[in-house]
Amino acid sequence: MTRSQASVALVCVGFGLLGYLTADWLRAPRFKHVVAGVIRNTGTGWEAITSDGHSAIGIARVRQDDKSIIIEYDFRASRVVTFIVTPDETYAVEDRLICGSSVRLSHAVIQCSTNAGGVAVNPASLTKPFGNLWLFGLFE
């Protein structure tokens, strides 16, 4: 084995170990609940995508009002560790969409705005056949 082949092998082992440690970290006992998935509004309201190669974890219901998208969990947490919401490339590039969330023990409230003014947009107006918001949360 040449020195360069050995370096490549070492990097591959390192990435394999990193994947194992990351997976093990996510299974750590302190994280009791996970919310993960993709939501989309094709014109009939926001919903979790559970087909087309996507699945949802920990999402009981998705609803909306005139300013927010509400993600109801299928559990009640005792503490929030993290919750991340991000637009996909369609919304990020075409609409310059920015989203944030207020996270509670039983649900998260997501608000989005375009880069023009920072005013919350009505989520009913955000409709794209392949535009998504990605969600990930860890809870105790």
C-alpha cells in the first residue's frame, strides 16, 4: 500500500468513525424525542410530506394561521434542546425566504419573511409544487 492509499484509507476510517459517533450521539439517552421532516404547501395548506421518498418523525399535525405555521408534536417534551427550520433551495433562491421558530414543549410556531422588509408573510401565500421547509428538533 502506498502512502497516499494509506492516507485515503485513514480518512475513510475517520469518516466512518465520525458517522458512528454522530449516530451514537443522536441516540444518547438524554434525547427522548425527535421532530424531523419536510413540510410543503401545494395550495391546500401546509402538511408533512410522507411520500415521494420523505417521511416525518414526531409530527402529529401541521396547521397555519395568517402569520404562522404551527407544528404540533406527537409528544410533550420536558425541555427543548434544539429546533431548526430552514427553507429549501427553491424558497431560498426564488423567494429569499427566511424562517425562524418559537419552540414550545408541545409545538413550534414558525414564521417566515422575504428579504424585502422582514414582515411575516401569510404562510398560505407560500405555495410551490416542490418548495419545502425542512425541520429538525431534539427534545428531552
